[in-house]
Amino acid sequence: MRARIPADVERPDRVAFGMTWRQLVTLTITGLLLYAAWTSVATVVPPLVFLLVAVPIAGAAFFVAVGRRDGISLDLWLLNAIRHRHAPHQLVPVNGPITPAPAWVATTHGPGDRLPLPAPLRLPARGITGDGLIDLGPDGTTGLVSASTVAFGLRTSAEQNGLVAAFARWLHSLDGPAQIHVRAQRVDLTYLADRLLAEAPGLPDPSLEAAARSHAAFLKDLAARRELLHRQVTVAVRSTRSPGHTIHQATETVRALSGCEVAARTLGPEDTSAVLADALKPSTHGALVVRTQVADFDESEPL
């Protein structure tokens, strides 16, 4: 059995003529304003002149109502653009009010030859609890779960149906918001290859030394010819109830994902802090260096 899930599950309902309530309200208000303008100037303005003025206005309102950009409606996109234009663009992390610069500091980049003050940086996360939860204040707490990937395309149809059914059971068990974050990062195998070459002379058998050198050459050749990626999957579950309920949700997520053959674990305070640090300051050019012990290296580990 297969269940088709729409790509946009939060798509607003179409009320009439394939339009949403917001689109209908926008067009209705525009029509009423144009009608009110016509009734007030009908005795002094020829109908053709009014029509020449009203058609561009009605066309612009229709374009704003039904147009889309960046996956959202054009009216919301314009509203967000206006908010971004008037919002402060320089934010600093402070606990109290920002002290203005001394009076003898004069600039020419702001109104009245004064440089505008930066605004306080208000992040939704207030801290990390001892259980590894992200404290969101009045919005509750969030627990992070690290998950592995599954080679779905290599499974048979029956196995794929089983994985989909297990994943669907986890989705149906959710009673709060959840987010799946997938991040790809380049992998650098040179460190592991150098470790193999450094420890190859100390192996007890010449055949093992030759195999280690051959494997190190294979890793260097693989890193030179291919761009290896490591996918880091993080599942975030949030609850507005008690922190214990969030911990229960994270634990149930680990248990449910294990039915999908996904190796998952809840993140502690240190791992949660590292995930947040990477999210706030992502590395665009750095590569993940594999620092696995030579004796514990597992070639079946997905990179």
C-alpha cells in the first residue's frame, strides 16, 4: 500500500474560482474602491478616461493577489519586503539596552549626521537545559535527535513498503511540531589515508601492510576523483508542555525511527550546542575531516 502525500500540506483552501479567502478579499476590496471612486467622479470624468486609469490598478491588484514568488503569494512577499526594508539590519547580542555613542562621535551615514544604533539580537532559543533540550521560553522546548540515512532505492518493493509504513506510523504519532533538517558537508579523507600510511609499517604481517597501503591509495584516489558528501540528518521535536513531554517525544522518535532501520539517538547538551553553532555559523568551504581510528574503521559506514 502506498499513500500519496501532497508536496505542500499547508496549502490554503481554494474557496471560489480557484482562489483563497485572502485573494478574494484583496480583489473584492480593490473592486469596491474602484466602484466608490467611479461613483464620486462619474459626473466630471468621462468613462473612457476613468477606464484607462482603473484598468492598470485592477491589473496590478490581480497580479498581486494571484502572483507567487519564492514559494509564497506575492502580497505576503511584498509585505515581508517592506518589513525587511524598515527593520534594523545590524543586530548585536546584548542583555540590556544599547548605549548610544558619545556626542563627540559624528558620522554622515545616518539621519542628522548620526550613525543609527544597532538593534538587540533576540533569538528564540534562551539556552540549553541539562537534558539537552533547547529552551524556547513561552514557546516550550525542543529536543534534537540525530538520525542516519537509509538506502531506500536498494530495497525491494516489500521492504520499501515496510519502511514507508514505519515512517508513516511515526508521523501519525506526532502531537506537536516536528522538523527534519538535512545538511550535506564535504568529506576529507586525507587524514584517514595518512593515518593508514603512518601505521602500515607497524602491522605484524607484510600482507596487512600492503593492504593498508593499497587502501590508503584507494582513499586518496577516491578523494581526488569524487566529491564525497556526508549527510547530517537532525530531527527536531517541539512541545509547549513540560520538558518531560519533550524528552518523551524525542525518545519515541528514536524508537519509531528504529522501525525504519534508522540509527537515531537523542542529543545531549554538548551535541545540541554544536548543532546550534553550526546552524548559526555554517561552514561554506570547510570539509569534514574523518578522524576515525584505523583499527575501528568500518568501510560500511555511509559517507
